[in-house]
Amino acid sequence: MCPSYRIFWKRHMVKVTILILILVTLTIAVYINLNLLTLTSGISMRYGVSVNDKEDMYYEIDTRRIMNQSNSPDYFMTEIFESLLEKTVPRLNVIHGRVCREKLNVVFIKTMKCATETIAFIIRRFGYVRHLNFVLPVHKNIYLGWPFQLKAADFRPSKRPYNILVDHAVYNFTIMQSLMPMNTVFITIIREPYSHFISSFNYFNVKNIANVTGDDPINDYLHNLDKYERVYKSPAAAKTRYCIPDNFSITKNLLSHCLGMPTGFPMPESNITGNENQVRKYIKHLDTKFTLVMIMEFFHESLILLKRLLCWSFKDILYQSRNYGNYSIPRSIKHQENIEIYKKWSSADYILYDYFNKTFWRKVGDEGPEFFHEVKYYTKIQKEFSHFCDSLKLNTPEETTEKRDRVFNVSGSRFNDPFQITADFCLLMQSDMFQYLRERFDNKEPWALEEINKRKEKPQGC
Ligand SMILES: *[C@@H]1O[C@H](CO)[C@@H](O)[C@H](O)[C@H]1NC(C)=O
Ligand SMILES: *[C@@H]1O[C@H](CO)[C@@H](O)[C@H](O)[C@H]1NC(C)=O
Ligand SMILES: *[C@@H]1O[C@H](CO)[C@@H](O)[C@H](O)[C@H]1NC(C)=O
Ligand SMILES: *[C@@H]1O[C@H](CO)[C@@H](O)[C@H](O)[C@H]1NC(C)=O
Ligand SMILES: *[C@@H]1O[C@H](CO)[C@@H](O)[C@H](O)[C@H]1NC(C)=O
Ligand SMILES: *[C@@H]1O[C@H](CO)[C@@H](O)[C@H](O)[C@H]1NC(C)=O
Ligand SMILES: *[C@@H]1O[C@H](CO)[C@@H](O)[C@H](O)[C@H]1NC(C)=O
Ligand SMILES: *[C@@H]1O[C@H](CO)[C@@H](O)[C@H](O)[C@H]1NC(C)=O
């Protein structure tokens, strides 16, 4: 036995070794693959925004609250933020092992109730520390004409080129391209239409304004759409609607409207929403003009795509999670039936969401498997960073002064250079850039204010 075994081994040593090597490689490959699969499918659950009726405002910040605050004196001094300003703009970052130049010119279309304020904070901060020029609403307005098409009367005129448009405006390529530099990047974020509807229904107080009765308001509303729409959209309800003009539907194809699809508002605008071919054609147009359409359900994946496509850095996309909204609506007993009704009601939004949910995952696929490692890594940093800032409890100027030397060092990885989070940076994250951006603008271009006051045409909306 022994000698023959040895002879066998001598003769076949190479073959057996190769066989073992192949087996080991296969096992590793299958393991990695499985791991990636679980990452791909599990990540949305763990890191995405859960589409839970109670939690869905987690990333949404109440713009109305911001407007209310903007009068109050802010103790955060501009001086604090001087230390955070970027010295060299544009910065060079490394994406996919290649050096790239961060993109500075951005139009972000804010759809309603899609975590857009969280992303707007990110973009405002990005522009603020780089001294970029924003298209800003006039006076203390919060919208750039929304839900009407943007007009000159809606924004502060500037003698400098604009870099960023981030406040609520209805997308229109012709108008925005004429305002912005040629190389402007268009981005937006959308959300699964039914959960979007529930969120809008709550946020815009449809139940009370439209006098929806019963203990199952969603069900009642969806089964009597025409009746309740008439009440909600009527001039009689104007006072309670807050910033929503007469005749505008807040539950029907809202995403599509924000993205500039002709929805018949205001009259006599054309209305293509009943024509599927034209809807698809319009969506194709969006696809050619938008570099990125993010998906709220995959929030961190969206941010990493944003970072990669715009050549931004990890630090640029950190955010402070907020939870301003709070509501709970009992899930309707006829949940499935209601979804079907809503699909017919908001059909353009469903086509839109389906389309961009697919392009989103195609873009993710193009990024390669490393993408999910980056999402995972980002999620870890984001959590640690939040913890660091929260634990500082920077609530008063005294506390702030005391803690200004605290830092959180983020080490480098294959996705990011090492960087430092300071207490000042936490403060910056706490602040809505709303007021600063306007103050800075008005200091720089005081002539604009006079110009606005001379205008005959009044701004639209809020
Ligand atoms: C804004 O502030 C006023 C006065 O403090 C308050 O009555 C009103 O409800 C606030 N509005 C919002 C949307 O928070
Ligand atoms: C965009 O604006 C232009 C110029 O005001 C207008 O002619 C066009 O109809 C608008 N496009 C859409 C889709 O509303
Ligand atoms: C809603 O109902 C109340 C009380 O029934 C009524 O006073 C109010 O006018 C109604 N609102 C609208 C917009 O019809
Ligand atoms: C709202 O629509 C009605 C007809 O449906 C129309 O008479 C009215 O002028 C419209 N109001 C506005 C502000 O567009
Ligand atoms: C637009 O067309 C759709 C489908 O025909 C219709 O349901 C909707 O009421 C129209 N919108 C407006 C504002 O007229
Ligand atoms: C939301 O409401 C729930 C129950 O009413 C309460 O326990 C929770 O603290 C609230 N959250 C916020 C952020 O207000
Ligand atoms: C979005 O796309 C993902 C990946 O293809 C899919 O799992 C998910 O069901 C889609 N979401 C909706 C609401 O269609
Ligand atoms: C962070 O890094 C700096 C050097 O870059 C070092 O001086 C400091 O001690 C570090 N702080 C902490 C808390 O690790």
C-alpha cells in the first residue's frame, strides 16, 4: 500500500494540487458571491430608509419650521465657520483610484417628501464652505416659484455666475440651463409613490383640510377622490392649505410635477399624464438630462452614487439625521385595494419611479462590487460621526466654546483620505444654511435687493 501510494502521489502530485487549488478558489468565490448577495439584498433593510408610515419623516426636515426660525437671532457666529471654509476650490478627490475634480455646479430638484431637505442641507453646506453662488428665493420666501415654473421674479439676481440651485423649483431644462453654467449637473431624489402619498397626505394635512371623515381616512379619501380633491383645491380652503395654491393637487403625480412633467397645472398648461407614451417620452428626456436620480428607500446607496458621480468626498456627504415629523395613521384595512386605486390616480409617478428605480440599480451595477463595501463603510462612519456630534451637546455658546478643541479623526481607507471632524463642523451640521446663505449673498450684492424692490412682477408662491 505505502509504496504504491507514494508512487501515485509522485505521479499525480501536480494534478492533485491543481485540483485542490481549483476547489479552494471555487469555495472562496461562492462565499464572496453569497456575501455580496446578502449585502445587495440586505443593505436596503439595514441602511435604507424603511418605508414605515411612522418613521418615514426621519430624513425629512420641515421647511416651514426653518422659515419660522429664520427670524430668530442665531448664536452660531460666522467666525466659527471660517475655519471650515475650503481654501482651494475645486478640490481634487480620488474615485475609483483616479484623481477627479469635484463638480461645483449643481441643480438639485427637490421633490416633496423625499428626504430632500436632508440632501439640500448637504448641498448647501458643500456650497457654503466653498463660497459658491446660490440661486436664492427673494425676500424670506422658501420656494423658487414652486409649484409654478420658475420666473425671474422668484430669485435674487446676481452679477456672478450661479453654481447651485437647491430650493424648491419645478424642473425646466430650458429655464435652468439659461440660468446655470453649461456644465451643471442635474440631480434629484424620488420615492415609492404610495408611501410618498401617505407622507404627503399627513404633511399637507389633507385629512383636515379636505374634511375627510371616518377612522380610516386614507381609505375614505381614496374611495372619494373627486369629492375630496374638489374641497382641498378650492379657494375656500386656501387659508388652511399653507403655500399650496388653488387647483393644485398635492396627491396626484406630485413627483412628476416637481420634475416638470406637464400635468395641467396651472391652467391652461398642457397635461400629458393620461397619455402613457408621452409620459414615457418625457421620462426619457429626464433620463438624458439628469446625471443621477436617487431613490429614498436606498438613501446611503444614493449618497454614495452622488459622491462618486460628482467626485465629492466622504466628508461632503455626511449628514445629521433629523426627526421633525411625527404622525401615525392606522394602516387601512383595504391596504392592497387602496394601493391599486392610487396606482391609477398617480399613474405617471409609478411609471417614473419604476423607470428610475431600474436606472438606479444599473448605475450601481456599473460601479462594481466595491460599491457595497463603500456603502457599508460610509454607514459606519456616518454613525460614529453622528454619535460624536450628538455627544458634544453643543446647545449654548458657552458649551460650544468649551468644546471647540474636540475632534474625531476619521482614518483613511480605499474610499477616502483621512479627515477630521471638529466641534465646529458639528455646529455647521446643526445649522440650516438658510439664513447664512442669504446674508452672505445680500452682503456681497446689496444692489440685488434694490433691484428686487423695483420689480413690478411679484414672486409666485411662498
Ligand atoms: C410659526 O410660528 C408661529 C408663532 O410662533 C406659530 O404660531 C406657527 O404655528 C408656526 N408655524 C409653523 C409651521 O411651525
Ligand atoms: C419650460 O420653459 C419654457 C420657457 O418658459 C417653456 O416654453 C416650456 O413650455 C417649459 N417646459 C415645460 C415642460 O413646461
Ligand atoms: C369642513 O367642514 C367644516 C365643518 O363641517 C366646515 O365649516 C368647513 O367649511 C369645511 N371645509 C371646507 C373647505 O369645505
Ligand atoms: C381653478 O379652476 C377653476 C375651474 O376648474 C377655474 O375657474 C379657476 O380660475 C382656477 N383657479 C386658479 C387660481 O387657477
Ligand atoms: C390631467 O389628465 C389626467 C388624465 O386625463 C386627469 O385625470 C387630470 O385630472 C388632469 N389634470 C388636470 C390638472 O387637469
Ligand atoms: C413621536 O410620537 C411618539 C408617540 O406619540 C413619541 O413616543 C415620540 O417621542 C415622538 N417622537 C418625536 C421625535 O417627537
Ligand atoms: C426597485 O428595484 C429593486 C431592485 O431591482 C427591487 O428589488 C424593488 O422591488 C424595486 N422597488 C419597487 C418599489 O418597485
Ligand atoms: C487626531 O489626529 C491629530 C493629528 O492629525 C492628532 O494630533 C490628534 O491627537 C488626534 N485626535 C484624536 C482624538 O485621536
